[in-house]
Amino acid sequence: MPSCVVLIVAAGSGQRFGAERPKQYLDLAGRPLLRRTAEAFLRHPHVGAVQMVINPAFRDLYDEAVAGLGLPEPVAGGATRQESVRRGLERLAASAPDLVLIHDAARPLVDPETIDAVIGALAAHDGAIAAVPVVDTLKRGRAGLIDGTVDRAGLWRAQTPQGFRFPAILDAHRAAAGFDAELTDDAAVAERAGLAVALVPSKEENFKVTTPDDLTRAERAVAAQAGTASGGSFSGLDDIRTGMGYDVHRFAEGDHVTLCGISIPHSHRLEGHSDADVGLHALTDAILGALCSGDIGSHFPPSDPQWRGADSALFLRHAAELVRARGGRIAHVDVTVICERPKVGPHRPAMVARIAGILGIAEDRVSVKATTTERLGFTGRGEGIAAQAVATVRLPG
């Protein structure tokens, strides 16, 4: 059997996704998305090794995501996908495998049959890619209007893995390095070099996670594959915990408050040792409570000067990492901010997005609400802001 190595391209920053961390490091049904992608190939009998290409700026997230998998030292990616792949191929040149499969990190649902088919096609071709025939009618548009119908006969949507005989694709990438136009996939690099590339029918489930909706779709697919209820159940995470958190901070002289990770202009600031974000503090305590792991003060003592003025996202991210370290996941969080001013409503979408990004979960698992006390009590008198939070955590049973 020819030797086969998989090159997983994970060097992107995921800016289109909009999360705080790149999408490949977000949680997907209890495990980082990147880990699921790697495991899909590591358990395949015809794959000898997996080589990652990453952005070194996220090395800590990478090490956490692939801990225990025994992967070789990752390759530092380049400014473009094409450059990242070439750098990965150059690393493999020393061992010179017979075949290489190049795969997007954000396609975690690739199935064994598709991997088999791509490898099998390389017996007769220099290259082969997973692809899906176009079945929808295609329209060409101009200025928002239909400018014609495109004949879909013979059209395919390219996916990954894209497999090649190693010497041929290495030479093709080296030749394309000085080419002015950026080539969007490795099949295009191979085509430019005159290589024959076969089309291997793939599945719709092998989609690329690009948006938060895609991540939710992937979660549902993982749940379905595990034989669990659609979308809301997580295989093996049968220990369901609920934690509650509450926090209060008084007003002091200032010009803005930080609520749920968002800076909001205001006539005062909130007084506290960190940035005094009552929303994130309450939520951090809720998650720690679900884990029976103390409270925020036991992890980040207010007497410790290193936390003076700290971004409370650090505290919340720490709580989320404790969940992941125990093999669990955060299923849902709900924060209620209690104040007369400032108004939370206009900032709610940004708060939801910020919390989802910090926790590495989909936005439809985050709720942010606000209420007043009808001018009663210290919040009603405008002396400060309070927040309460509830977090649902699922751990291995």
C-alpha cells in the first residue's frame, strides 16, 4: 500500500466567522473542531500520519486542541492558503510520502468512504478531489438583477480532501509560488501544472464551517451520527449541571461601563479590582458553580495586583477551559443585567457575540437580558449595577 500523509491546513484567523478565536479552535459537540478533523484521518487505516499547518499566534490554542494525539511539530503557515500548503509540503519533502491528502481544518465531518475514494483514485490519476455535483439552477447576477442562467451541466463544487501523488503536487506548488494570481485550491495549482485531476463524488455533510450557522449545523450532524436527539443532545455527556452566579459593582467617576465584554459610554464607570464587568463575573461564577470549583475570587483573588484592571474575558475563558479540561461542554448560558442605566437593549447583539466568542460556542446558546427594579433599591437609585447568570454544563457521565 502506498504511504499516505494528510496535510491539514489550519492557519486561518477565521475573521469571517466573527468569534474571538479562530473557528478551528471552537467547541464542536464537546471537542475542538480541529481535533475532530484530525481524528477523522488518524483513525483511517490508510493514513500514516497527519501534519498540521497553523498560525503560530494561536499556538496555545493548537496545543490545547490536539493534546494527546501525538502529532508532529506543526508548520508555520504563510500569508495565503496557497503559501501555507506549500510550506507544509516542503516539510513533508524529507520523508517524501507516496501520496498526500490536503484538507481544510474546518471540514470536520469528512467520512471514511470519501477518504477511501480519493486515495483509490490516485492509483490512476496524479490528483483527485472530493466534490459534489451542482444540482441547483445557477444565475449570473449584475447590479442585483439576473443577468443570465448558467448551464450547470458538468459543474461541481470542490471540497477537500484533495489528494495527489506527492512529487507531482510538490513540484506544482513550487512552480506556482511565483505566480501573480492566488489559486484558491490545490486542484487549481495542479491544473496549472498540467496534471490530470479526477472528480470523486463526496457528500453534502462534508461542508466547510464558515459561519455560526454552519457550526450549529455541524453540531446537529455530530448528534445525528451518534444516534442522539437532533441538535440538543451530546453523546456521552450525560452529567448535566446547572450553576448560578450573581455579582454587584457600585458606580464611580468615569465615562464608560463594561458590560458582558462590551464598552458602553456612560456618565460613570463601575468600580472594581478588574474591569468590574458584572455580567462576565456573574457568568464566570455560574460556570464555576456548575463544576463545583469555587468562585471567581478563589481563582482570581482581588488582593492579587496582577488582576488590577484586567479584562474579565480572562476569567470567563478560564472557566470555559476548566469545562473542556474535564471533557465537557457548555450547553447554554443566560445573563440578566439589572440596572436603570445604561440601556442594554441596543448592545445586546454585540454582547451575545462577545460571550459566544469567549466561550467558543454558537450564539444561539447565549442569552443576554436586562431588567430594572422599578427604581427600588440600590440599582433603582442608580448606585450601581447587578447581574445574575445561569449556566448549563454537560460533563461525561
